[in-house]
Amino acid sequence: MFEILIAVLVLGVLILIHELGHFMAARLTGVRVTQFSIGLPPKAFGKQIGETEYVISMIPFGGYVRLDGQTPGEENPEDPRNYASKNGWQKFIILAGGSLMNLLLAFVVMPIVFMVGVETPAWQNLAPVVESVEIGSQADVVGFKPGDRITRVGNTETGTWDDVFDTMSDVALGSATVVATVERDGLGVILSIPKRSLTGKESFGWKPRQENIIGGLVAGLPGKESGLMAGDRVISVNGKPTPTWDTIADMIQREGRNPMSFELLREGQAVTLTVTAKLIPEVNKYQVGIQPNSTIESYPVGESIVRGSIAMVDITGRTFVFLGKLLSGQASLNEVSGPVGIFSTIGDAAESGAPHLLFLVALITLQLGIINLLPIPPLDGGHILLLGVESIIRRPIEMDLRMKMQVAGSVMLYLILIIVTIREIGQKFF
């Protein structure tokens, strides 16, 4: 119940901020705002202040703004405060104001995430030992072997994986080749890594050695239901030692649907639990829903702003790439989250702590802003599209045609929402 309340609060605030963007843009361009509501109808109570009625509505989720002249039948081009009297650029500012407010919020919140602390894989601060090397990969071609301990990159000693990556980046800036020294069977081995191997699109092909400590659990999968907990060290599975994370993963795949005995070390005490993995069809692998150990790392204000901005630019690019794949058929609606998935994700994030919840707030508000700009009526982007068409043909689009486009767009969006929601309910409860 607590998770549902948090999810409603988060989504409600983000939608309200979106509407606040429209409200501020309307005020900026001189359009009369007749009503601004916190929540959705029916109205609980309201107060008239000047020309605007400020309303608290019964459904505590989001809000809405009513502008004079935006509703069919209210247009009055002769009234300078009427929406219909404004030029194309002013209307564009009003229509885009909501999404711009969401995007601005995202770029404000993400640096705060880095200041509060971001979750990073624990292996980044461990000794740089290679757990495995993909056959035929760049790492394999260069000569890396499982068990290699990277002791030096160039002239710099490397105590952690972070040291390795940071030094490789620095060296690669001024050299065509990065020289790494590894300790292998007690001997030092020098390997030369071409710069192009580190900067290409393909993965380098090595996997860092990770601790056998559970960092988190996925809701709805067997690990959490069987009693595994974050912080548990997995000593063995079915009596076979599991000194690294990969050995745990290998045992899970090997045993499949067979019940497994997990021998754990929990707060200094030995604990044994029985866990049965679940086959996940999407990846064709058995999973128990455990995640590797991680740490929380915070940064100074200046570095947080830089890292936060870079993260938002990266997420924005990934969002557009995914939308492109969705439209081209390279991705499916199975990869889209609906209300059930979003509520569940927000609840899990709230349970995990402030850094996770803040990150998710930044992510959702960014995507809310982007999606609302898609050229689909009745989204803001659809209205902007119609505005652009009107500026080209130099006359208003017929109201009948406009309403038909609104209805068609609404039907399409509702169908997508229904399909995604039915799929999510099926996955969660059946």
C-alpha cells in the first residue's frame, strides 16, 4: 500500500509540474487562464483569485489547466487575452511549456542524484582481476586470460577497475596503443591494446571478477520469495564452492529447475536456504532474481552537475533510439512499461532508498516530457504538428477534421495502454 501511495504521489507531482509549465507559458504570452487544478475532476473546492479559479479536485493525481479560447466554441481572435488571438510562436510556447518544464526538472534532479549518491557496481572498486574472456573478442585477440590481474596501465599502477578504465581513457587520448601489465601465474605479462579496440562499438569482451555477495533482489522472482537477502555471501550452491559471482550464475544455469541448496554467510552466521530457479523465456535463462553487490558513491556539486547532465543527454538519446526502433518494428510493446509496471518500479525504487527514487523521478519526468512532444493528437506534440500544418497552409484546420484526428490519436493511445496493461497484469498475477 505504501508503494502505491508513493507511486501516485510521484506521478501526480510530475504531471502537475507538466501542467504548471503550460500555466506559466500561458501567463508569459498573455493568455487568460480560467482554471488551474491540482488533481483531476470532480472538483472538491476552489477559490477565484483574479481571472483564474484555483481548484483542488477529488482525484489526487496530476492536474490540468484551462485556457480561454482553447476549447472549441470559445475562440475569439479579437480578444488579445484569448488563445485564438495568439500567433504561431506564442501558441508553440504554450503547447511546449509542459514538456519543457519536465525536461528542466530532469536536468535539475539528476545532478542531485549524483550529489546524494549513485549506485555503482562494487567490482569497480575491487582489484582488477579478469573473470572471463569472450572467445574472439578484442580482449581475447589482445591476449587477456581469465585470472589476469591488471597491475599497471602505461606507467600508472592500477589498484581497482576504476583505475584501469580511467587510466586507459587518459592514455588513449595521446597514444594509438595502450600498454597494460598483468600478473599471470606469478609472472608479469605485457599486453598492447590498440586504441581502436577501446573506442569501437563492440564490447571489449572481458568480464571483471565480482564478489559472491548479493547486492539486491528482484521482486516476484524465487530468490526474494525463498528468503535470500541483500548482503548475503553465497559460500556454495549444492555443496559446490562459489567464490565469485560467475560461479553462482553458472550453478543456477546448470541446475535449471532443480531445487538448489544455497549455503550463505549472513551477519557472521551460517544460513542454508532452498531456492528453485525460474526460466525467463525472454532471455531463455534460469534466474533466481539476485543482483551483484553495489556501493553508493557521491560527488561534489560541480562534478555532479557535469555527470548529471551527461547522464540526461545519454538517456535522452537512448529514448529516441528506442522510439525509432519501436516505430520501425525492431522493438515491440513487450518492452514498454504501462501503469502496472511504472507503479511497481516506483515502489521498488522507494523501497531501495532516496538515490534510486530520485533517479527514477528524473527518468520518468524526462520521458514524460519527450513522449508528450510526439506528433500524435491529443498529445502536446500533436497540437504542435497541427499548428505547423496551419502555418504552412496559412489557414486553420477545419474543426471537424481536427476532432477526427484527436479521436483517432486518442483511440490509438488507449489501445496501446490497454494492451500493455493487460500484458503487465498477466505477467504479475498469472
